Amino acid sequence: MSVVQVLLAIELVGTFAFAVSGALLAARKGFDIVGSLLLASLAGLGGGVLRDVILAQGVPNAFAVPMYLIPVAVATLAVFFRLIRQDRLRWTLLAFDAVGLAMFCVMGASIAHAAGLNPVATMLLGVTTAVGGGAMRDVAANEIPQIFTPHGVYAAPAFLGAAATTATLELDVFNGFWAVGISLVVIAIRMVALKRGWRVPLAVWR
Amino acid sequence: MSVVQVLLAIELVGTFAFAVSGALLAARKGFDIVGSLLLASLAGLGGGVLRDVILAQGVPNAFAVPMYLIPVAVATLAVFFRLIRQDRLRWTLLAFDAVGLAMFCVMGASIAHAAGLNPVATMLLGVTTAVGGGAMRDVAANEIPQIFTPHGVYAAPAFLGAAATTATLELDVFNGFWAVGISLVVIAIRMVALKRGWRVPLAVWR
Amino acid sequence: MSVVQVLLAIELVGTFAFAVSGALLAARKGFDIVGSLLLASLAGLGGGVLRDVILAQGVPNAFAVPMYLIPVAVATLAVFFRLIRQDRLRWTLLAFDAVGLAMFCVMGASIAHAAGLNPVATMLLGVTTAVGGGAMRDVAANEIPQIFTPHGVYAAPAFLGAAATTATLELDVFNGFWAVGISLVVIAIRMVALKRGWRVPLAVWR
């Protein structure tokens, strides 16, 4: 497998993880199977579509490359046939989601850098890619987005991962090892924060 | 009238139907007339704007062609002056909405195909065009989108219509007759499903 | 200072005002500091990003020009350290917000005109720029958008300001004096309407 194939494979895993979160939310809200498919698409593909629309470089990947739909369809069916259930696998799913978050912030920043954006915009677009799909999932389902609420550390490691990716890209040292290393750090922060119940300070200091 | 004029005329009817649904929702939520105009715009034009932004081919039609605003303004005024009321004309409005749904999925897929998208993306963009405006209308009004809820068959016929349009386009047999035929089938499925109370399975199989 | 610098300075003030409204809403909803930063970004930069995506002229300003992030960060920190509080400065903030509204509808219409849009689209995009950020802020926080509700006159002066800007641009008489004059009228209408409790008619005439 080439590097591109590895990256595509990992991105498809991230899309699957986010799509599962969408289909599970649809199940919890009592939506029908079509709503589940649409919410899984929004969660899994929304961040990337947002990134590509902002980069203004033609049709978003999620539409141009049909393969992206496979993890979305698999996720929807896995929830439909109860292969994945809310009440089990909680940590497995959170780990999947953390993988998605990590991969999307690294890939988002890489793609933004390749498109010629400045460092600040590169970092921002990495974060947007990582948290955009989840935010759209929650907004569409009429819930307060998880990224806003003080129940865990979610967007902060995405900021960190996007910043580290941008820094290594600007220093011209970014490569597959950095991509994997940064991703692992993002995943570790997210998972340790979950286990230990870490929280980010509130919007107003006390 | 040329074919283009016929298509434009039918699209304006679809825009009107969706815009009415936006203005009626604004009335039900107690919004003011400006909010009604904005919600009618979102419902009537949102799906097409989303389609055009994803296709990345310049300024969306709804902004480039001022004529699209006429059905939106007429719908808002018709609701304001009680010419259209929630408690009457229910079936007329549902029929209008079904016409909009049908026309938008066929036109959305046609425009996506003309832009050179692959068959899967063509179908997806047809569905996005058909259901996007209604979804944005509901999200903006802080309601759970109708397309997610199991109270009827809505997105499914749009999927079918977009798939049929894409198939006939790929087979190079699509023409005005197919456009009308597919639209009539979509409308029929939507209306029969409403009359008979058909439902799509839930997100989790029982 | 050149005209461009003056315009940029005033736009940054408008961004700051809208960003404060986002951070204050985050505080009221109990979001964390990262959520506050994201909501402030959406409120302060969302309208301009929407405008630039619709104009389809490359990467939106908010991403291409890092300076736009400064007022967003300052607003988030000012709310975090209680330098700006909901319970004080109410009229100061409303005045800031009115300045943002006025500047954004004038600048939005100017940019749309420079991009070659027709007069109707120019006016529409001015309104979209002015009210888009606030609408996205409220939708993301799971609130009914303020622009829809009959608690004041908000979108109406933006419509007026965008229309006046478009008219003077079409007549080829628009300049810095018109920009300032139109802005002052928009601000005056907004503030007088607030003081006097003016309301726009509801979506259905009584």
C-alpha cells in the first residue's frame, strides 16, 4: 500500500466512526432509517464537505469520490441491525470517534496547507474539518452541539493536533511519522480526558 | 414555450410550494413578517443554493437569477394576507410540496450530471437539492427536520427519483418525457404514502 | 489611513461586536471556553464566510486574512475575564451590534457589487452578510434565531441599508460618505426602534 492508500484507509475509518455517531443519535431520537442515513452522512462527511467548500477548489471529495459513501452506508446498516448498540461498546465507539477526530484534524490541516493557505487558516481549517461534522450532526438533530458543552475535552485536542500539523508543515518536516505521532497524541489526550473526567474551563472564569 | 422555459416554470412552482411551507412555519412559530420572508427564502431556495455551492460553479442560481425571488415574495404575502392558511388547503399544499420535491430531485440530478459528476454523486446531489431547503427551514426554526422523523415517506421517493434520473442520464435516454414521468412517480409515491399512512422503518430494526 | 484601512478597521469593530454576542450567549448557555471561542467565531465571521462562499471567489476572507481572528479572540477573553458582562453595558453592546449590522450590510453589498452581481442579488447578499452570523450563532446554540422573532426591528434596517448601498452603487455615486451616511441611518433606525419598542408586523396579518 502506498502512503495515499494508507491515508485514504484511515480517513475512511474516521468517516465510519463519525457516521456511527450519527446513526446512533438518529436511533436515540427515534428517527427513521432514511433519517439515520442522512444524519450519518452529515456526521461522517459534513466536516470534509465544509473544508472543501471553504477551500473553493471544486466539488467536495465526499461527492467526487463515491467510496466515501461505503462507511456511511455500513454504519447506518450496522446500527439498523443492532450490530452496534448505544448500550454496549461505549469505549470502543469513543475510541473510534477519537481516531476520527485525530485523523480529520491532521488531514484537514494537510489539505489546507497543500491548497496554499496561511498557517493560521491552515490550523483553523483543520479544527473545522475535525469538529464540523459532529456540530452539523447535533444541530440537524436539534441538540446543543457536544463541542460547546463542558462535558469533556473535545475541540481542544483538535486545536492542538491542527496546530502541531501546521507547525511541522511550515517547518517542512511533516511526514507520515509526524501524522501518526500527532494523531496518537490527540487520541491519547481525548481518551485520558474522558477516563479522568477532565474538563475545559467554562466560558466565564470563576 | 421552449423546454428550458417549461423547466424554469416548473422549478418556480416548486420554489413557491417550498416557500409557502416556510412562511406557514413562520406563522405557526409566531415569527414576524421579515422572519417569514427569510424562512420562506431558506425553504424555497436553500436546496438549490446548497447544490450550486457543492457544484462550485460560480454564484448560485437563486442569487444570479432575480426571478427566483418572485415565488418567495408571493408565498410570504399569501400567508401574510391569509390567502393561504394552515387549517385549509392541507392536501393542496402537500401536493404542491410533493411537486416541489419531485421537480427538485430531477432538476438537481440533471444539473449535477451536466456538471460532470459521477453517477453516485449525481444521485446524492439530486436528493440534497430536494430535501436541503426543507431541512434548513426546520433547523433554522429550531425544529427537528421533518425528513428525519418517521411520520411519512419523504426522502425515500426523492432518492428513487434522483436514482431514476441518474440512470436514464447515464444510459443517455433522459429527456422531457422521462423528467415528467419520473416526477409523476415521485409525486404518486409521496401522496399515496400520505393517504395510506405508510412509514419507513425506524433507524433500529425491531 | 487609507480608505481601505478605514473600512477594514470598521469591519473589525463589527466582527468584535458580533463575536461578543456569541461569547455572551455561550456564557448564558453554560458552554466551555472552547465552545465560547467557536460560537464567537460563528457570530463574528459566519456572515462574511457565507457571503464569500456564495460569491465563489476563492477562500473566504475570514480564513485568508488572519487579522479577523484578533477581534474574535479578544471578545472571547473579554467575556471570560468578566470585562464584558451580560448584566452591564447592555446599551453599549446593542450599539456595537448595531454598528456591526450596519457595516456588514454596507460592506456585503459593496463586495457583491464589485463581484459583478445584479442589483437584487447585491442587496440580498448585503442582508445575508449582516444577519447570517447572528442566525448561525443562534442555530448552533439551539435557540430560535433572533432575526425571526418579533422582539425588535433587526433585519429590516439591514434590508434598507443594503438596498440603499445597492442603489447608490448602481447610480455610480457610492463613496465613503454614502457608506458612512447609510450606516448611520441603519444604526439610528435600529437603536430608535429598540428604545421605543417598535415591532415589525407578524407573519400573519391581524
